[in-house]
Amino acid sequence: MTVHQLPVELVVFAGWLSELAGRLEPGGGWYGVFAARDPEGLRACFDGTEVPPWDVVESLLQDLGEPADGPRAARGRALHRAAAAVHDRAPGAAEVLAERRRLMEREAAYAETRIRTLAETPGAAAELAWARDDLQRARARVAELGARLAGLQGPRRPDAPAPVAAPAPVAAPAPAAAPVLAVAPAPAAAPARAAARRRPRGARYAWLDTEAADAVPEEAQVVPELPVGGGAAPRGARFGGAPAAPAPAPLPAVDPGQAARAAGNAVYALRRLRAQGRGGEAHGLLCEALAGPPGWLPVLAAELHRAGLAADWATLLWEAASLPPARLAAVAGALADAGRPHDCEQLLRQGVARPVEELAGACAALLAEGHQAEAGALLAAFLRVRTPEDAARLAALDPAGLTAPLLAAARTVSPARERDLLHALRVAGTA
């Protein structure tokens, strides 16, 4: 199946998931485990050909330090449900879901047995914690799969059994996954069985196809080094109940392939939404693109122009002018670095109506990132449309850092503008 054949719900969720992953450090946290163990499976989720279990998405949100009840998680859950509903209507999907639920029920029973055994085994506290987490996650997935199957069966007869309830959020999402994202290793096996080749156990492996699972050697089943940093501290039984502690995630380097896939998905979704007259949702999709890595936007710009959607790119630039100062500077710098100076200048011109305090922050961010030319362009645009008194108030916010760049920008506008600015600076006591 090619991306152009995917339903729009799958494309939109894949775009949201790609944007989320773009904010994470690929080598850290649960995302690092996913990327290292099953890059093809991860790519299938980003391409929209697979829908991961919700706990996988929760793991990425946890890496980012997002609260489980926050707006980003709520948006992701809504998109995930819509994508799963469309995915489950494909031919043969019901049989696949039923088989996966059967496997998860078996894994839950196995985890229960393992918990009873390990509870009486000295020195097995770590494996016991993993087994308890396996049980919790397996039960949640049984519920999730049951709810999806119930959704395919239509209205229930009065005498029919009640469908399984939708799962509650898992307190400590583990890197378990669907046929894609089958990446997290199970707890270490006993040394006597270390060389055996058998199906790995634990809910994190229960989504594997049986034939593929049989080929996985048990020596691969070692407890991984727990992800730390790059987001909230891990919680739950396997982490000894450690509380969450948010930490800022570093800005990742731009992955050209991921940026191209995200841009292709976004353009496809936009065309579908425009064709269906869903302009409000199309506008929302453009705004969501601004939340992704700034380095992806030049790729999206090129893809929009190729698709004849230049007006959408103009709309996106207009919305970008309202971004917080540091984010505005990051987008402007990304456009300049990608060889799109006209887009960068347009964005900066549209941002000069902001309060001087915000413009001072944007200038400081541009200068800190080495974008002196872009900072100068922003100040020149400011001087063309704002009064000299406004410029003096801007300089007063950071006399040492902004006075000289303002005067240099004024010289590029006109000699008269430079004279007016000097007068306003003297009156304000800045010059």
C-alpha cells in the first residue's frame, strides 16, 4: 500500500506521531529503544501503514515529559482512535485483531503464573517488577483490542455479552508493540536456557507473528538499560515507583527522510481535506505543522509548492508570525539555512506588529544562534513600520545588545530613519 492510498485519518495520525518523534532524541528514552530494535516497524507507523498500541504512544509522550492528561495526549488519543477505527475496517482486520487479543490473553495468563513463581524466588525483585508490568500492559491491550473488535460488530443484541471496556491509561508504558515496534526485550532467562531458541515471553513480545517469534533467540532477552533523561523519569513497578520529573528534550537533528515523509503525508492530507471542503481541519493541520521541528518546514514548503498549494504555505507563514519569540526565531533561522531567504524575510516582516518585548526576545534568539543577517532583517522591517519611539523602547530592553544592531538596520532603511532613531535614542537616554 502506498501513502497515497491511505485514508486521511491514518495520514493525519502518522503526521502527528512523526511530529512527536521529531521532538525527541532518537538515541534516548523509549524512542531510542524503538529506533534501535525495530527501525522498519517504527517507519511503518510514521508512514501510516500500521497503528501502534496506545501504550507505545504513551511511551513517546513520557519521553517528552508530556502529562497523560495534557492537551497533546488528548489530541493524540483522538487521532489514534480515528486511525485505528479506519485501519480496523480493512479486509481481514477483524481476524487479525482477534488473534492478537488471543495472544495477549495468553501472555496475561503467563505473566500471572510468572508473578506467583517470582514472588517466592529470592533475589528476583527486578524480574518480578517486569512481570507485573507485563501483566498490567497485557490486560490493558486485551481491553484495547476488545474495544476495537466491539466497534466492528455494530450494535449489541440485548442478550449479547457486554464488550470489553476501553483501557485506562497505563501508568508506566513499556516499549512493547504491534507487529511493528516489537522492540523491547523481555526479562533475562535462566542461564540453563540461555542458548535455547524459543518464543520470547512477555506482553512486549506478544504482538509478534508466531513464525517470526519462533526465530528470536532467547539469549536476546535481556533486561535493557532503563531509559533515562530526555523526558519524564520512568514510573511504575519496574522503576520502583519513581515519580515523574519533567526535563527539557534537546532539539533533534533533522532527519531528511523523516522530514520528507512528514511533508508528503501533510500534503496528501491537505489535498484530501480541501477536496472534501473541510477547510477548518486543513487550517488546523497547517497549525500543527508549526509544532514540529523547524527544520522540517523548508521541506514542507517545497512539497506544498510542488503540489500547487502555495496559498497554504502563505497561510502557514502568517500563522508562524504569531509563534513565541524563540520559536519564531528558530523557524526564521531554519528557512534561512535552507536557502529560502524570501520566506524568512516575509515571516519576519509579518512579525513586526508584535509587542516590543517579544521582538526583543526574537532578536536575542536569532543573534544567539548566529543569524545576524536575519536579526538585522527583522529590525529593518520593524523600523519601516514602527515609530522611532517604539525603536527606542526596544533598545531600552537591552541597550548593550540591541542599540548597535538597531542603528545598523536603520542605515539600511534610509539616512532619515537613522537620524530619527538617533534622536529618539538620545531623548530616551539610551544613546
